[in-house]
Amino acid sequence: MMNTTSSNTDPVLQEFANSPKGDGPPLPFATRSVQFSEPVAPPQAQIEHYFQRQNTPLKPEDANEVHRRGLNNIGNTCYLNSAIQALRYSTGLKNFFLDGAWEQHQHYDRKGYALLSDFADLVHRLWGDMDTVPERTITPSTFANTFVRFAQEYGSDEIVAGAQADAAEAIQILLDGIHTHVAREVQMNIHGDTSTPDRAEYTKSLESWASFFRKEYSEIVNQYYGQTQTRIQCVAPDCCHSSTNYEPWAMLKVPIPGGNTPGEPAPTLQKCIAAAFETEIVEDYTCSKCKKKGTTRITHSISRFPRHLILCLKRFTNEGSKIRARIPYNEHHVSLAPHIAWPSLQEEDDAKYRVVSTIEHHGSTHGGHYAMRARDTVVKEIEGKKVEEKHWFVYDDSSCYTLSAGGDATPDTYILFLDRLEQ
Ligand SMILES: [Zn+2]
């Protein structure tokens, strides 16, 4: 792993927890505008097993299934319900809340306290056992009100009480809100040599990481943030000046190259990722060194891999249409290794990820409905033996159901949550 390499010569960043410090400015996140209206019915033909959630008392046989709680829609909140379900299933956040780590970093007097504590309460209720939470579905009114208030303070124009909004924006605001609240100052020491261009750049990326997060470090950064390198290179033969900069992110937005017209094969998820790292050629760019106006090459690569990768497919075009390519993701691993900023330092790290949940957007740019899918364990009893199987579950507001096999390549997959595989 790049960030904890044990080599004596490559640059190393060590992060140490230290005393808490005050708030900093929120990180800049790009936001995008999409309008939504009425829900779309789930595809009934594909449903294998439906969990009727509301208004039915829990029975002892529900004990293994009780955490599959739905969230009641309280007025165009399917975008928020899907975001909540995806984040509560993501192990980085699930463990942070269920282990109680979040309580060590809460500050009653700091911005975002209600967001953090109301979300923690909701995560606990969704995962609660039958004795502590005797409900099949939860109405997230308290959290939804807190979230909308926070989003407006945060500067969102799109998130308004009672109106549909973009699940990707909701996730970014929620992650950043939790991060900003629990952030603390830490020591970050960088050491190692800078004798080769790759090592020098690696050191630069670590210095950039430290300058972003030394004063504001959190479990969210530790689990969910990656970093991208952008290199701008003058192509004038007598100059070739190149400069780099580094940006942290919690969500990677990737284009969909193809698969939108009948007969055209859909790209793989790996190809979508590759498209996000394609070299750009920009004309009429003035070089900062030779001052000549000419062609510039801009390359993008990854300088730090996150533990939990959140990908957002760019399904909505600037012209207002939706790209409906069916991109398969079940049983397919993707790797970020082909896009590493310094191949010479890469060692054996293949940076493989697997999709563990998704958020789907059904409908068009002008109206739609969100649902979430998660891969979860089912315990079955076969001939007296307990057998664990993995199944995909759809969380659609208050209901939850399993799908028959092969339903993963839908034209509606919008946000994907991936976990990094152990080395
Ligand atoms: Zn130049």
C-alpha cells in the first residue's frame, strides 16, 4: 500500500491522532442539478422475495432479517433514503457508528453536531436487534429535517424540504458534514528521499495531503478519501515544462464511454474509470514557463487509493438526456492500479475493488425515483446445517426485496460503493 509503505527509501507519511482543534472551511465539492418527480414502480417480474415491512408485527423468525429495515418516504425523500441505506451499509461508516468511535470526536458546540448525532441514532436503529428496535420500518423525520437544514447552511440550492434532490450531492454533503464535525488536528510527518522524479512527486503528493488534512483529519478521510494528480505539460519541444497539483476527493465521477445506442456494447466499469483518466489536449494554453501560447497536455492519475471507493456514473448529459448503458458490476473486480501516478514505485499493489452496494436512479432527467441495492448475507438452514449465502437486496423506501440472479446490469445504476480487497 502506498500510504504505509515499509520501504526505507520511498517517501512515507505517518499520521498521528492528536488533540481536537476547531472547524475549518468545508471542502469544495462539485454539485450538479437534476430534477425529479414521481416514483417508478419496481420491476415486479424480477422480484423473488418481498419483505412486507410496514404494520406487521415482528416474529421470532425475523431475527436474522430484522436489520433489513426500510425507510418510510416522508415526501420526495427517496434520494435521501437511498443515501442513508448505502452509507449505513458501507463498513467504514457502519463501524465508526456502531463501535462508538464517533462519540469520541463529537463536540456539542461545533457545527454539524445534530447531523452527526441524528445520523448515528438512525444507523443504530437500522442495525438494531428486535429487542431494542421493535420496528420493521423507520421514519427518518428527525434526521431528514436536520439534514435539509445542514445542507442549506452548507450552501446547497438543490436540497429543500419536500423536494427531490440528487443522491450524489446528499452523500457528499453528509460525508463532508460528518468529516468537518469530527475532524481533529493530527501530526503528519513525511520522511524519505526525493532522489528520483517519481519519489519527488510522491513526496509532493504527501505534502499536499498533509496540507489539506493536518488540521482536519477524520475517520472519513482515512476511509473514503483518495487523491488525484493533475499534470499540465507544455508540448513546445524546446520547453516541455510540466507542473503538477493534487486534489483529494471522496467521490470519483466517471463518464460512460459508449453503450447508449442500440447494438453498441456497454463499457465495463473498468473502462468507465479509464475514461475518467484520459489525457486531455488543450489548445491556446499559455505556458507558465516559456510564456508561449500553444498546445498543452493534461494528464490525470491517482496518487492515493481510498479504502472505500465511491464512483458516480455520469448518466446525465448536459443536453438533459440520460445515458442508459447497462454496465455490469456483480462479480467483477475493478482496479485503480493502471492509473497510478508513479508506476516505478508501485510494488505489488493491484488496488482491486469490489462493488458492495449501488444507488439506482429510475426514470429520466426530468423525473425519477431512487432505490439502493446492497450485497448482504442470508443465513439458510439446509438439512439442519446453517449455510451463509450472499444475495443482493433492494431497498426501495419502506420495502426491501431480493432479486433473481443476473439483475445487476441495469440502465439505472448511478452510484457504486466499492470496498478495497485485502492484499
Ligand atoms: Zn512551455
